[in-house]
Amino acid sequence: MIVSKVVRGAVGVAVLLVVAEIAGRTGLMDTQIMPLASTVLAGAAGLAVDSEFLHDASATVEVWAEGLLVATLLAVPAGVLLGSLPKVEIGLRPLIEFLRPIPSIALIPLVTLIAAGDGAMKVTIVVYAACWPVLVNTMYGLHDVDPVARDTMRAFGFGRLAVLLRVALPSAAPFVLTGVRLAASVALVVAISAELLSGGAGGIGVYIIKAGSGYRIDLMLAATVWAGLIGLVVNALLVRAERGLFRWHAARAGVAQ
């Protein structure tokens, strides 16, 4: 099933590229504005050995990784606390629902004034954006704990902490990893967006700005292709980790359906 999905996805991408190539070569699309798909792909292949682009890509990955790590370290304990204490969650839920929809990019001017340096600003913006998927999924994971297992532990005299460690956290772990996977995509988008809006010493967004200033639309799109590939690889790795670590959760979900 997984292989068939990959094949169907690859076929869809190939069809899109062929249509774009035909549209460019037949004059339906102005190649000065939108280069040929083959030109963009050739440019993307060239960037794989371009030292300047590799430096920029590593800068983006560094900001993404730091932001995602800090967001996870902050959001998981907060989600466990809120998910375990209903009264606290009820009290803080309005604040969460107010803060969560605020676009992290809109906070760049404020964070720039507070953060010490360009890198710290970008990491802070990424942390803010990536926290919410992890926080909400952790809370939902705590809500989804099997009440029979929880009540059985309590009936045998286990306290709140023991129930949390032995039942609630293992049960919520798949939800947490799903939250991290969603946050990983959000973090990458926000990291590159912050680079596009605020510039800086390096990053894929900075490279795109430089290519645009030189009217190299092919390189702009080629760098965008690499941004998509990085996101695709990260998502695939996390999906594989989910399926490998939590086979029992997938099986339980299948039975429930």
C-alpha cells in the first residue's frame, strides 16, 4: 500500500512536470516568467554541488532543527500538564485559542527588538509556530487514554504519577510524535519565510532573494524545489518512525475504524 501511494504520487508529479514543459515549449507559458520545468530541474541538480547554496541550506536546517527541538521540549511538558489537569486546561484554553492563530511571521518586528541577533530571532519565531501542533496533539493524546486502563491502575493503588508514567504517557506518545511531524513542516515553512522577510547572513530564503535580485527565476524555483524536498524527506522519516515505533497504535486505529 505504501509503495503504491509513492508510485501514484511520483506519477502525479511527473505528469505535472510534463504538462509544464509542454506549455513552455509550445508558447502557452512565457518562459521568461516561468522557466521550463527541465531548466528548473537542471538548476536544482546544480545546486546540489553549489557551495553557496549548500551553506544557505545548512543555515536553514540549523534554524529549523533548533526551533523544532526547543518547541518540542517546551510544548510536550506543557501539553502533559494541561492534559492531566482539566481545570488548568479550562482556565488556559481561551489564552491558547487566542495566541494559536496569530501568524508567527507577524511577530518578526517585535521579536527583532527583543532577540539578541538575527539567528535568535528566527529560532524564536520557529519555536512559536512549532509549539502549537505539539502542544495540542499532546493534550489530545492525554485525553485519549483508555479510561479502563487508567481506572484499573488506580484500583490497584497506583498514584497519579504512576498512572501518568505507565499508562498516560505511553498511550499519548503516538499523538506527540504526530504533533512533532506536523510541527516539523510548519517550522520549515516559517524558517524560510522569516529569511525571505528579514534577510540575514544565510538561508534558503536569503538565497531566493539573491537569485530574484539577479532575475534568475530558474534558480529561485530550483531553491524552492530543494525546500520542498527537505520537507518531504523529513516528513517521510517521521512517518516511518511513527509506523515503526507505534505499530500497536495503527492496529488499534484500524480496529476502531
